[in-house]
Amino acid sequence: MTSPIPTSINIIMKRKSFQRFFLALSLLIILPASVDGDPFFPGSGTDAQCLGRGGTIMAVPPGKNSALGNPATLTPKGSFALGAEYLRAREADEGTWVISLVDTSSSIRGALTYFPDPGFAGFEKNLWGIAFAQALNSFLTLGEGFHTGEYEDSEGDGQRLSAADLGILLGLGERISLGYLARNVYRSDKDLLDSRSGFGAAFALPWDILLAIDIEDSPLKENDEDLRVGMEIRPLTWLACRFGYQDIAGQTTYYTAGVSYFDANGSLDAAILFNEETDKTDRIIIGFTMGM
């Protein structure tokens, strides 16, 4: 009969390694900087697949949105993906390329997203986010994300804004996922960034239909919430159609739509964000992904 002692030791060692990993990651966070401005870290809709699905990020399958969304959504998928997209927002002076890496094949999974010219979010340049996740067991995953960007304050001086998030993903069987995200647990200026939180759920239905819903504290209006709802349909193995709805702080209503074409090498993706009040398209994203 096999002794349970070695198994117990392995479990303890894994937990200690997990704790050391998150401690080391926390120590890498850049020291606080003094800032005067109002940029914000974009929480949703920064890649075509996420935007088309209403920007839902709390409990959806892993993707490029995991770096700036809920890092715990980096659940095992066994793949390594590289993506590049072009994001154009109507309020920004120019668009930006979005470079992404997603690795869900390792025991500690990760994602990286980089925006060279993130004017749409109030930053001047070099906005990037990185996330890691590790499963504690078959149904519970924890993740940590860190993001930072450079911008000019009201006096024209260059500044850096940094923040870190913590996420949880709970899987209830193969078809239901529940997510929780605590944003800005660490932030480089408490007056500029408030701690926020959000909850979400995703439901994998028959016929390759995914439904998702997020409710998150709004960064634009104190004591109010953002609602995001999305659907993804796979009518064919090579085609995905997405639709979504956003209610931002009870002030602005958006509708989203997106499409992806899949082949053996990856996907081609496109999505738009339509503003109901202005009858104009506020954001468009087109790009490709290799490997996922």
C-alpha cells in the first residue's frame, strides 16, 4: 500500500511555491509615483473577441483580455498564442496597435498585452498589462495582474501610473463559471485610482453558445456600476459571431458586434462598439491571433 506522506509533502510544496510566486510578483511592482491626471486602465473591450462579446471579462474562457481583465480566467487550454490588433477609438487622436501573448500550456499560466499609443485610455505611450494564474484545484483558480502606463500631467510632466489586481474564478462543472475581480488592490496614487470590484458569470450552453454577464464598479462615476452582457455563437467550426450590450454607469448605452474566422493556424477577428446616444461607432478593432 502506498504511503500518503509523499503525496501530502507534494501538496504542501506546491502551495508554498504558489505563495512564493505571488509574493515575488508583488515585489516586482514599480514604486508609487506622484501623479496628476485622469487616465484609466481599460477594463474591457481592448481586443476584438472581448469587445464583440460586450466586453465581458470576469468569467469567460482565457484570451487576450485576461491581461487587463480577470487574470484568473487563464484556465488550462494547452496552447500558446500570439496576437496583433489595431484599435481605433473615436475620441483618440490616432489608433494603436495591440500586441498580445497568451500561454495556457504551463502549470503557471500567463498573458501579456502592450499598447504603444494608448491615447484612447488617456495615456501617452507604453501601456501594458501582465497577468498570471494558477489552479488551486480542479474548480478554483487564483490570478494576479499588473499594469502600468505613461502619461503627461496637467503641468506637462511625464508620469507613470501603476496598479495591480487580484482575481478568482470558480468553475461549477463544465458549463458554469463564476468570477470575482478586485481592481487596484495596489495603486500608485490613491487619489487617482479607487479600489473597485466586479462579479461575473459565464454559461456554456448547447450548440456552442456562450452567455456572459459582468457587473463592476464604474471607474467613471462614484457609487455606480457598469453592466456588460454578451453572447458568442459558433454556427460553424470556422466561424464565431458575437453580440453584446453595455450600460456604463447608467449614463451611456453601447451595443457591440464581432466576428471571427478560424483555421488551423488561428483566427482573424473584428469588432465594433456602437454608441446609442450619438448613433456613432466609438471603437473598432481588427486583428489576428496565431495559435489560440
